[in-house]
Amino acid sequence: MLNPRLAGRYAKSLIDLSIERGQLEEVYKDMLYLNAVCTGSKEFVNVLRSPVISPDKKEKILEAVTGGNIGLLTTSFCNLLIKKGRESFLPEIITAFIDQYKDHQGIYVVKLTTASPVSEELKKAIVDKIKSETVMKQVELNSEVKEGIIGGFILEVGDHLVDASIAFELNNARKQFQDNDFVYKVR
């Protein structure tokens, strides 16, 4: 049911409206809250996607789940999605909104993957190094632990990837041996 174009258009409309009304930060917090609800409850997402449940019932369920934790603009937007029959796309719209918000605010998302957890001091040092070496002045660092990389790190910034993992180096060595790069080719 993914429809990134539709999600992007709705997210852009909500961003524009919230900027116009001076409520961008409030709506962003609402979207973070709704994102947590959607990722934490598959049942809620299934209710939104269910064709059997009536729109009125979905509005009541949304109100019960959010419990007044989201603002009027966000509530009205969600109700509009329900009235238009687009509520099944709410998780994708939320993700698109968060991404567009970060683009609008100039926040760069950096993903750090390591074989073991890293300290907060090291994370801060990485963010400081990125800020000093690039034009990125607002950096959000997301760290992930994957034991499969054996050691080293993988750093992803937008479309750029720095793979300094031991698993990557071992795969490169394996390819070189398979291609016989270390054996002279004799005719």
C-alpha cells in the first residue's frame, strides 16, 4: 500500500499549512507522537487500513488512541484523511512529513552502524567532526549495532556511505582471491 508520491503531497500540504499558521513545531511533535503510536501498535495501523470499519468509527478510535495528545491542526488533518478515504496512508504520510520537516529545518540525519555500542562521548565527537568538516550544521545521529560487521563502522549521510567495517574489508579480500589478483596470468 506504499504510495510515496501521495504521502509526499499530503505531507507537503500539512507542512505548508502549519508554517502558514505558525504551528510547525507543534505539528512536528504531533507527528513524532503519531509515528510512535503507529510503530508501536500494528493493531492501530490495521484499524486504519480496514475497509470494514466505518469512517466515523475510525475518527472515534483515533481520538481515543491520541487522547488529546495532538493539536487541533493535526487532529483536523487526520480527520480529513479519514473523510477522503486516505487514512490507510497515515504512517507513510507521517514519515514523509518528518523527512520534509528535517529538510526544511536543515537537519541532516547521519546513521552510524557499529559492531558494539558506542559511548555518548564518541557520538558527540563524530557529530562535532561532521559539523567541522562539512556544511552540515544541524546533525541528528542515529546509531545502530550490527554484530555482523565484525568491527569498524559504517557511516551513512544521505546518499553517501563510508564503509570502514571489517566485514567489508574481508569481502574485498575474498573477491581479490576469487579474481586471482595475486597470481600472475600466464598465457
